[in-house]
Amino acid sequence: MTKNIPQEHFLKDYQSPQYEIKSVYLTFYLSPNKTQVINHMVVEAKGGKAPLLLDGDKSLTLVSIKENNQLLLKEDYELNSESLTLFPKSNQFELEIVTEVDPESNTYLEGLYRTNGNYCTQCEAEGFRRITYYMDRPDVLSSFTTKIVADKAESKVLLSNGNLIESGDLPNNQHYAVWEDPYKKPCYLFALVAGNLEVVEDTFVTQENREVALKIYVEARNLDKCEHAMQSLKKSMQWDEERFGLAYDLDVYMIVAVDDFNMGAMENKGLNVFNSKYVLAKPESATDHDFEGIESVIGHEYFHNWTGNRITCRDWFQLTLKEGLTVFRDQEFTADMLSPDVKRIEDVKRLRNNQFPEDAGPMAHPIQPQSYIEMNNFYTMTVYEKGAEVVRLYHTLLGEKGFQQGMKRYIECFDGQAVTIQDFRQAMAEANDVNLNQMHHWYIQPGTPHLKVTKTYNPITKCLALKFSQFLNGKQVHLPLLIPVLFGFMDEEGTALPIKPSISTKNKVTQTEKGMLLKVTQLNDTFEFMGLETEPYLSLLRHFSAPVSLDYKATEEELMVLASHDSDSFVRWESIQKLAMLNLKENVIRFENSEPFLILDSYLNAFKAVLEDNEIDLALKSLAMALPDVIYFSEQYEEVNMDAILASHNFLKKAIAEFFEESLLETYQALEASEKPKYRYHKEDIANRMLKNRCLNYLLQLPKHFDIGVAQYQNHHNMTDVLAALEAMNHLARVERAQCLEDFYQRWQSDNLVIDKWFALQASAQSDQALEDVKKLTKHPDFTYHTPNRLRSLLGVFGRLNFAGFHDKTGEGYQFLAEEVLKVDKLNPQVAARLASLFSQWQRLAEPRKTLMYKAIEHIASAEDLSKDVFEIVSKTLK
Ligand code: PHE
Ligand code: ZN
């Protein structure tokens, strides 16, 4: 909490540490309200005699400090709420610092805390300083040994990083365990877990013939929900060996699932701690989407063992070094496990819905931020998802083989070190003998680049000129980006045309394993192609080869041909989405002019072609049939008229349902009849359910089909179909909806993850009642301010997805959320800051919403004792 303006940290101020911590031996005497931590370190000065600054936190109680066994007196050190400064007498010495912490009262869920009676830690980014005084920075690597002492009845299981080297009983019903991690690590990768947990076990034999014990620890009631997580772990280990040649390096890999967790999961060395949402699943209680999320997060944390743990970050400004790379790896993993084309489209949607708005708003930052007030605020879609897109650029430029050579070199050069994004780029460049310096521009400039394309065709010379112009933040002057564009040409029938670059263009165009690639390297870059008998249609940015917004005004005819004939499934999907967008935008204009809405023939025909296509993969079909999401739709406007956008979106959805009613019904019934009774997590079954539920969703736009939703809710026992039925019914305030919701609640009352879905359903209902319902739900006995998942499912979903309720014209939705942010901030600043960022789009809203939202943010900003986390978000938002 802060009275004064909190301190800002800058990348340019980086200095390497003056001390080395050779080893650290931690002893924990666990007790709910008073845990004692003895931190014994062997320290060595690197250069001259500088004071030793150890990070701390106001939540620590300092008990004693000994330097080489000599008790220090108050005058020997300087202590404040954030640090402890010592003045060592020699260059090599031992330090023993004793502190006390209170896990039970730790509602921040950072440092050592309790969740459902069990102890657990979260140290990334700067949580270790809430456990003991330490050099809490990722470039200080040390050997950790951890001894845990606890009550036997209260904490049957005692876990930490590395290998168990000793354990036994102690007097007074106590016991202990000693863990030793053979790999040096920064303290953010430290973990401790203790409590009454049960374990599910398996083994994996690595390519180096190491037998690894795999253990998933959960509360007893969840033992039946671990199988998918275990399979996912084994697949991850196998895949990383096959695709990256990387094998696991300890004899045990442990995963612990906890209900109270700020993020998705954490890659602590040998002891991952997971939000239970990303571990627990059985077909009755988890959807296909949940199963996929588990597979990818288990993969993500596992892949961190090399990209993050063995090679870590020099400082937190390098976060995208480990996160961008590891997200890229988990995306590739999911693509290989399921369908690469579907995965690519889903990732692009995710980027556009979540990262593009961030990059266009007040919190925009480069994937390498240049400064921060609270590091936790920079675990963003930009650092993660755009960071992964930038790693993908290397992959597209170098190909799989070149990329893997770069990875090999990266690991050979930097294993065991804390490094920078430049080190990564250098490894990629050297291994492929190319210059990649221009890639740096992607790391240091915020904003989504716009790539404008102008085409000139000369029917006499048969020559085509394509001019690409880059814009960033609306400006054409910036450091030029290297933008790889996968592309193709096509005639009116949809036949591919030959690509013959002119002499001056030849060296800028290459044939790659993903297809023809041109490299835009300048702010204005022109490419010439010869021997084109007719003016070609352009297929651009195949596979979404760069995270840009492409500004090319294709004609409706061109889009229709691309939508049904392009060889690239991303471009096919994109083209039909563009047709839908044209239609949606046309109706926004009509709304503003009080003219009747219409449905464009081009979109209608493209939709019909997809719906009747019997060759196409069912998941791709379902994606093509979906309208652009409301968030991405509103991203198209400098000034957002929420009423027009919602009316246009609702109209088109209903119009499609009316127009294709028969065909949608037929498709629905056929898929429903062919669905296998036993749930399988398998790409064909997933695609089947996806398309079926897309049809259902359209059909329930027509009230007469409401019964189909009710029937599906009653007849199915897998959560994918059950939830899809509830979602389809959710926009109409019919008694059947209420009855199904009530039944759902009764059935699942004891399962937290399912009850989160129950809250989220009501929070996202687009009705006039929604705001009142959500307010009431904050008083529901199952609502708690202490569990981040619950806060996200009610408040987060309301602010992000309830366009009608949150953006209520009176401003009450904004006021409500502002009050909630202030309540949450007292308990959990990290989660409060995430909720506060839901106000970031105020400047683009049309009046009256703009002013109303501004007032809500001001209300938060004017509160006393704001956390650093919320302070940073609201102060930047108001700027
Ligand atoms: N490092 C974690 C991941 O991406 C995310 C995380 C950050 C978790 C901070 C907790 C706290 O896998
Ligand atoms: Zn990560």
C-alpha cells in the first residue's frame, strides 16, 4: 500500500549483482499463523566492498541475523519495509537470517500461503521476498536445500524442489523432510508444498534412459480427475524429446493442484504448482475446451524446464524470452496433438480479442517493456502471446530445421545461465549464419503494426507491383519491422497462379516449407511479379505469418473465391470473416442512420458454401460459421458505438439462423445422432461437438427451438454438451433456462470448478437483468473474494463479456465494478489490477459511456491506500 508515488523500475538501470549466493539452506517450521524460516546462505562478494542489499517485504517479521555466527545488532544493519542492508566484514561469509511469516493471513497468494488448509508458495515474480530476505532477482542463481518441519497430522506430505534426501519423525507428533535441488536456480523458481494431499503416480523413461517418477498431488476428493493431466504430462515429455531433442533432468516431476491461485500455473523446478482448473478433469465436469487447456498448460510448464529454468532471464524485462518462447512451444505441441490449422485460427482469435486491444490501449507496451512499477502487471497477453508470435517469426524465417539449430545453439551456449533476448537472437543468427538484427525492432516498439498493401497491375506488361507500407501507432515513421508474408496468387476460378518475381524482387522472395514467402523490411517496400496473364486475386498473410493488421481492400468477389478455394485454411477462414465483418459494419452505418438492417449476398453465399461443404474438417467448418467476436468487431472502430455494434451483431446472428434454419437443423440432428455415447478427448469427436454446438447456438436464436436446448441439457452427460446447451439458452430469460441453471447448481454444488461455470454463465447473460443478477450473486453463499477463479468467473466475465450489462447506459455497471475492484484490492492486489484493466478502453467509447467509465476509474484512483498494482493500472489508464 502506498501513500507516495510508487517507484518505477527501468531496463536501462540494470546492474549486475555485486554478490553471489553460493548456496542456501532453508528450514521451515510450519505453523498456520507463525511459520519460522531460517535462511542460511553462503555469500561471496564479486568485486570490492559494497553494501549487501537484500529484498524484503513489510509482511516479514525479522527475528535475527547472524554473520559468520555472530549475532548482528540493530546498528549493524539498515532495515525498512522493503529491504535489509548489511555491511559485510569479509568477502566470503555465512549469513543466517531468521524471519517469521503468517501463511494463514496471506490473502495476496504470493509468498507462503494456505489454500484449503494446505501450505503452498508462489514466488514469481517477486514473492520470495515475502518468505525471507534475499537477493530476489532472476540473475542470482544458487543451490537450494530445503528442510520442512511440520505437524504430522496437519501436513502428511512435505515437498520442495529437487530430490528428497532425508525424512523422518520428530518428537511432539512432528516430522520433517529435506529436499535438495541439484540445479542452481533463481529464487522465483523455489517452491514448498505441505499438507494432506493424495497422490496419483506414473513413470516416464526418458531418451537418456532416466526413469522419472511422475506425481500429481491433489485433495482426496479430486483423485478421480487426474488421468487426463497425467496423460498430458507424458505426451509433453515425449513431444519435447521428439521435436526439440530435450529430455527431463531430475528423477521426479511433481505437480500440485490448488484451488486458490492467481495465475494458471507455475513452473517451479521439479515441483509445479497449478491452478486446479488446469489439472482436474473428467468428461462429466470438464469441457473439450478445459481438456485442451489442461494439455496445453501442463505442456507449457513442462517445457519451461528448459526454456525458463535451465536457461532463465537476466532480469524481468526479459520475461518474453522465457514466456514467448514457451508459449510458442506449447502452441506447437497442441498443434501436433490436435489439428494445426484449427489451433492456428484459435490462436489468432485469442490474439486479436485480447492482445490487440491491449496494444491499442493505455497499457500498451513492447514485448520487452522498458519500465514497470509492479512486475506482476506485465504478465500480459503482449509479453506472452505477441511474444510467441515474434518467436514464430524466427521459425517462419528459418524453417523448422534452422529454428531447431538455433535452439540447439541457444542451449549449448547458455545452459545454466540468466540471459537476454539478444542472446537468444544471437544463437538463432549464428546457427544459421544470417543477420537477424532487425528483429530487435519487434521487441522495443509497442502497438499492432498495420501493413497496407497497394496493388498495381499492368495488363500490357503482365506485371504486378505490390507495395507494402508499415504503420505503427498510426505513424509511418518508426524503426522498420521485418515482416514475413506468406502469400499466393489466384485466378477468378480459384486456381493458383505462378509466382515469378522480377530480378529486383527475387532476393526478397523465397520458397519455404510453409509456402512462398516475401520479406517486407522497409517502411515502404515494393515487390514485382511477372508473367501474370490476368490481374490475380491476392492471398496474403497465409498462416497468419506475422502479428499485424493487414490493410488490403479485397473485393467481395475476391473474398468469396479465397473463402472457398485458397489452399491455406487460415486465409479461407479469414476471408469469410472479412465478409461477415463487411456485413456487420454496413449495419452499424444503417443503425446510425436509422435504416433497416440487411444481410449481404456475398456473406450469405459464402456461409452457404461452407455449410454445404462436405469435404471440409468439421472444426474448421464451425470456425468459419462463427461471426467475428464482438471484441474484435469493436476493435475496428476508433470510436465505439456499443449500441450499434451489439444490435448489428445480434441481428446478423438471428438472420443467419432464420435463413439457414433447415440446414442448421439437419446438420444438428445428424451430428447429434452420430455422437458417440462415450466421451473421448479426440480431435474428431471434439470437431463433431464443436460443429453440433455451433448449429445449436444459431438455432436457439429462434425461440421455437428452445426445446432442443433443454433436451440436449437433459440428455447429455459430458460437460461440453451440457454447457453448450446452457450457453445457447443463456440469452433468453425463459423459465426453462432458470430451471436448468438451478438443476445444474444442485447437481454440482460441491465441485468448485463447475460452480465457476455456473457463475460465469449468469455473469455473461446478455439481458437487462444481468447487472442485478450479478450484484445479487456477490452475496451468494458460494461467492468468495478469496478465490481468484471465483472472482474471475463472476466479476471478470461480467466486465469482459457482458457487453449489455457492463456497458449499461446508466453507468451502473461501471460503478459496480469499480467498487468491487476496491474491495478486491484490499485482499488480492494482483487480481484487482486485472479487473481494473477492464476499464482500459474508455477513451474509445462513444458518449455517454466514455465519461461514465472515466468517472468509475477516477473513483478507483481517488481511493486511499491503493496497491502498487492497481495504482499503476489506473494511473496509466487515466493518462
Ligand atoms: N510463469 C508462469 C507461467 O507462465 C506464470 C506465473 C507468473 C504464475 C507469475 C504465477 C505468477 O507458466
Ligand atoms: Zn510460462
